[in-house]
Amino acid sequence: MGNTVDTLFRAYGGLPFVAKAAVAVGVPLLTTVVGLGVAIRMPTDTFVSKKPVATLGKTLGWRGFVWVAKNGIGACLFLLGVVLAIPLVPGPGALFMLLGLGIADFPGKRRVELRLLRLPGVLSSINRLRARFGQPPLIDPPL
């Protein structure tokens, strides 16, 4: 892990100034736009619904592949949210953590989602954003 991070920092350090500026501005801008789009378009019952998860594919091998892919993408989005939640790193960290948890499938998932959603200001911020774009607020899940 440390070797990979070191390699990434060296590669970033070797970029010309314009490319560094594009990454420094583009990544936070892109993650913010994607996060806001997800928050605006998610169904109002996202955190209270107990809808069954659709299964893709009929064979056990294909379902296993889809499960691994979903959890991998969810973990990456959650970790991106953790990085974006660090002070001085611009971007919607809590929103990406919720998105990553929403995609992933693991025991205790609902409890973690609700705990994150209960952090001060998270649900109210999402609902203010949704109202600004004419979307109904997310339904507040019961404690």
C-alpha cells in the first residue's frame, strides 16, 4: 500500500503545472457534481424502504461476480468519501460515504447508513439541496 501511494505521489510530482492544476481543480469539481447529482436523483424512500435487491444473472458464478463488483465499487466510493471528509479537501465526503454504503452489501449495512445519516446536518443538507432543485425531501428514517 505504501509503495503504491509513493508511486502515485511521484507520478503527480512529475506532471507539468497545468496538469497538476487540472487535477487539483477537476477532481473536487467532478466528485462534487456527481455527488450532488446522486443526492438530487435518489428516491425519497432510499433509507426507509425494504425493497428486495434485484439479482443480476441466474448462475451462481455470475451473481458472485456481481456481488464482488458491487462491493468493490461501494468500498471505493466509501473510501473516496472518507478522503473528501478530511478537512481542507473539497467535496461531499458524507454523501460519497452514503453512496458507497448504499451500493455495497454487508451485514449491519443499514445500521451504519443510519448512523452516518444521523450526523448533525447531513440529512438536512441533502434535503435543502433537493428542495433547491424541486425534489421532495428524503423521508427521515425512524430511530
